[in-house]
Amino acid sequence: MKGDRVEIVVDAGDSTRTYEVVATRAGRRVETAVRRGVVEVSEVTRSGTVVRTARFMATRVLALVEQPVPRDDERAEEQAQERAAGARAAQG
């Protein structure tokens, strides 16, 4: 889904580097896989065609953070909770 992103934090010897793979267009998603000591993060189309891939040695990856974009039903639920919290704060 457009907006999905994966952050990869990699050990670069004396420091760390952060890379980000983002689903850049509508209908695309980001998939992760760990195979044979390699972490692959790919942007994939609806039909399953890989658009771009980032590969890292698994021993060097410190963190892999998947950040999906909130879906419409989740947004509606969050907004309802925020409104309820705001109403309680206004009353008391």
C-alpha cells in the first residue's frame, strides 16, 4: 500500500546507517525476506513484480522496522477514540 515503509539500521563499523524502502505508488507494497544470511527488502507491484530491492548482510542488520500506513478502518477507529478522549477532557 502506498506509504508503507521499512527502516533498516545497519552496522557500518564505527557508526550505524539507516536506510528506508518506501512503497512509492498506489498499489505497491514492501516485502521483507531473510534468506541465506541476507536480508532483502523489496518494493513490489500488485501483480508481484519487484520494482526495487535492497539487500543487506543479516549479521550487520541491527534493526528492521516495518511501518505500515494506517488503513481507512484503523484511521476511523483512531479518530473516534481521539474524539472520545477530547470529550472526556472537556467535561472534566
